[in-house]
Amino acid sequence: MGKTILVGIGVIVALIGVIMVFDARTLTKKWFSFGDQNEASAGMKIIGFILGIIGTLLIYFNI
């Protein structure tokens, strides 16, 4: 039961990371002014990449 929950959490974290990487530009257009979009987009892509790796590692070590 515990492994199933951790795998589910890993899938959700990896999914959020992938969404942040691929939709970073559209998300920053909604949340930030024009001058901050480039820095925020790069930051969101980096954070999304890290979240994707963390989620994948959660899945890998619990299967």
C-alpha cells in the first residue's frame, strides 16, 4: 500500500515537472510582467526539470 502511494506521488511530481518545462512561457505570460518573463521562464524550466527527476527517482526506487 505504501509503495503504491509513493509511486502515485512520484507520477504526480514528474507530471508537474514536465508541465512546467513545456508550458513555462505560457505560464509566465499569465503571472509576470513582460520584463520578468525571460528569467521566470528559465527558472520554471530548471525547477520543472528537477521536479521531473525527483518524481522519476521516486517511481524508480519504489517499483
